[in-house]
Amino acid sequence: MKARRLIDISQPVSPQTGAWPGDIPFSYRWTWSMETGAACNVSAVTASPHVGTHADAPLHFDPQGPGIGEVELECYAGPCWVLEGPTDRLIEPADLVSWDAEGFPRLLVRTRHAPPDVTPPFPESFVALSPEAAETLAQRGALLIGLDTPSMDPFHSKDLPAHKRLAAARIAILENLVLGHVPPGPYELLALPLRWPGLDASPVRAALRPLS
């Protein structure tokens, strides 16, 4: 039987990809080049691990939390539901009513947010998760929450209540997904972080396989 195609939900990463203000943007250089006589091409990359589609580790906002290389991989692969969310306000518990948490413990919320780039300036207004919605995710046994925006908390948040409630419930976090081309419904998610012990985040190549 022919396997259903994978839908890429990852943000392309290049020097034009917007980075959170103060983070290191993506850049690369060739350390070996076949054009100059090397046997192969080899590059070196510099970037914050939060540039583009990425997984946050609890260590990102909890100095005692595990790094991304120590998190449980099971959260990042398996049945997932894509939910149509709000476009101009916080996600609230009422927005999660139609989500089948028992059958699909991984939830991606589509807000139709365009991934940030270097022009215009990084957006300070985007859809984030209310603390009450984070609590609802915890109570309903979510394994993972993903947004197509840069953060679970609003841009100017300093105490990061949504991040911290999710970490307390061991709910994995994906940010900067690209979901505008994905209809709401059931999928299989694959979005594994790199095994980087002791680091605060990792880029992921996130993809969905339709289940209907």
C-alpha cells in the first residue's frame, strides 16, 4: 500500500529568517569548497537554536529543567490534531473544546501567522497561549503543543507563565511552525529535536502525515 505523503510544516531557514530580537540570526560559511579545490563541500553554521521551527527545552525557562538532548522523544511523534485557532488574541480554554485529547494528545494550533523574516521588523504582536489554556492542556493530558507563532507567551512577557505551566506538566513545545497550508484535522506528527545535551532548544524538521 502506498504511504500517504508528508506535509512539511517547517519554516525555511536562511540569512533572511527573522530571529527574536537579541538572538543570533542564521548565517553560514563554506569551510571547504570544491570550487577552490577541496574534495567536498563543508559548511559551518551560526544561529540561535530558536531561529525557525524549533523545540523548546524546559531548560530554556527553568535553570533546573532538562536540556533538549534529555527530553523524551515520544512526545514529538505520533497522533496529532491541527486546530483552527484565533488570529488576533490569546488562545483560551474555549478554543480547545473541539480537540479530541484522548485520541490525539499532540495539538497544533493554526493561527495563520506568517513566519517572521528580517523585513519587516520582528513582530511584537502574535497569538500566544493564555495560562488558562496551558492549564487546560495539562488537565487533558496533552503530550505536545505547537504554534505557528514565535512563542507560547506574548512578546513582552517576562515571567512566561504558559511556558512554565507546560513544562510542569511535561508537555513538549514547538514554535514557528508553518500551518497556513494545512487543513484542520487528524494527522501523524514527526518533529524530532536534535540530541544536544544541556542546550535550551533545537531546530526540528516538522512534518505531518494525513490520517483521513
